[in-house]
Amino acid sequence: MNYTFDFAPVIEGLPDLLLACLGTFGLAFGGMALAIVIGIGGLILRDSAFAPARWLVKAFVEIVRNTPFLVQIFFVYFALPMIGIRLDPTPTAIIALGINGGAYAIEIIRGGVQSIGKGQIEAGLALGLHKGQIFRLIVLKPALRAIFPSLTSQFVLLTLTTSVASAIAAYELTSVAQRIEAESFRSFEVYGTITLFYLVISWMIMRFFALISNHYFSYPVK
């Protein structure tokens, strides 16, 4: 094997790669925010008394969870212009990521809500709390505490899934890496470097959620 390593193109393109990391964070957090909205909204419809709404949410979850994200992002990218909505690749990728993450968030959040015993809710009613207070004080925080590790894992996975957005030329780390690799033909050096970048990004996301968990969901020490 006479392969000679040459990281000069990577070093030269390092400012672009670091800037692209911000693009990856933007896609990740935009997708997460939309996923939470879809998750909460889907949960409300999933448990509503309106049967067609329940069926629609169930079908949405099954379709998204059983199809590849690459197919989903292409579908969104090509379907939106057909109904007169034309977006740049980056917001299109955020929508696709939000839809994908939302399908998983619906079931994760639903599992957390169902873990709250009915006795606690009945106790809240007995104390004269209205439904909003019961949801906020009795259901929401314990449910979030129960599902937070699962949501964290799902959002880390969603962050790594942003790399697929390079297929529609969204601005993120993998798309910039592909450009540098196409110009330099140093595949190992380029993709080896962004592998380390993704490891750091994943660690930062996990630390971010760990800080939130420690601040809001940890049990007080007596």
C-alpha cells in the first residue's frame, strides 16, 4: 500500500467545515423544535375523541417510521413545489427533519404521559385544580422526566441524520465535505475529519440536554 496521506485540502477548507458545523446545528435544532411541536400536536390528536384524527396520526407515524429518511426528504423537496410552495434546500430539510423526528416524538411523549398514574390526576381534580394546572403541574414535568433520555437519544440521531440533507444541497457539514472531496479527491482525509466533527457535535448535543435534565428534571437532594 503506497497511499500518501495529505490533509492540506482539509486544513485549507477547515474554515468552511467549521462554518458548516453551524449549519448542521441549525438544521438539528430547527428539526428538533418542529419535531416537538408535531409530537405534542400529534399526541393531542392521537388521544382525541375524533376517530379520523386518531387514524390519521397512526397512519402518519407508521408511514414515517417505516420509510427511509432519504425518501422522505426527496418527497418533501419535490412535493412542496407541486402545491405552490417553493423553499430553499435548508428550510426544506428542517421541515423533513421535523416530520421525521415528530413521528418518533409522538410515541415517545405518549409513552411518558401514559406513565402518569390516573390516581395522581384524580388527586389533582380533588384539590380543585383545573385541567391546565393538572397538565402543567402533575402530568407534564413527570412525563418529561420519564421520556427525556429517550428524547435525547432521538434528537442526537436526528442531528446525525442531517447529513442526508446533503442530497438536496442543504448547507451542512456533509455537503461542504463533499465539495472539498470532489475538488481534492482526498476522500479518506475529508471523511475521516468530519467523522471526528460529528463525534464532537453529538457530544455537545448530549451535554446540552444533560444540562437541561440536571437543571429542570433532577430530583432535589435532601
